[in-house]
Amino acid sequence: MEKGYNSDIHIFGDFYHVQTEDWGPDLKVLITRVFKNGAVIKSIKTPYQQFLLDSASITSCRPKLREALRNQHKKILDLLQSGQLLYEKAKING
């Protein structure tokens, strides 16, 4: 299973790095950090419970978690490129 995703993009002369990781079953959170010129400017955490049923084991839900990880990374990239992440209160999940 992939641990996470990393993307580098340039927007209007600024360099951004977007890193999305699954912090695993102990912390049960997906986290995306947006770096601008090396400094963290946004940190978005999504608890596992948004994707899992209470009765489901984490192991049985790995495909759902992988999909959520990929979708969160893509959504943050889209919001960043459109300007919404930096200039408006963005809705990440949902």
C-alpha cells in the first residue's frame, strides 16, 4: 500500500509542494500539508471515521482508505490551483 502522495507545482512564480500521508492505524488520520517555498502554509487532517464504519476493521477498509487518500490529495491540488485553498475557506471533505 502506498504511504502517501507528493506533488510539486508552480503557481504565479511560487513553488508549492503538496504532501498527503496516511498516518496509520495508531493515529487514524489522513493529513495533507501544503508547503510554499519550503514553509508549511496549510495542514488538513481527516480522521479515518469519515470513511469507515465503526464496526469495520481498518484492514478490511484499506481500499476505501487508499481511495480517500488519493481523493484528498487531488482535491487539495485542485483547490490550490484554482486559488480557493489560499484565498477562501475551502471545504475539503464532502
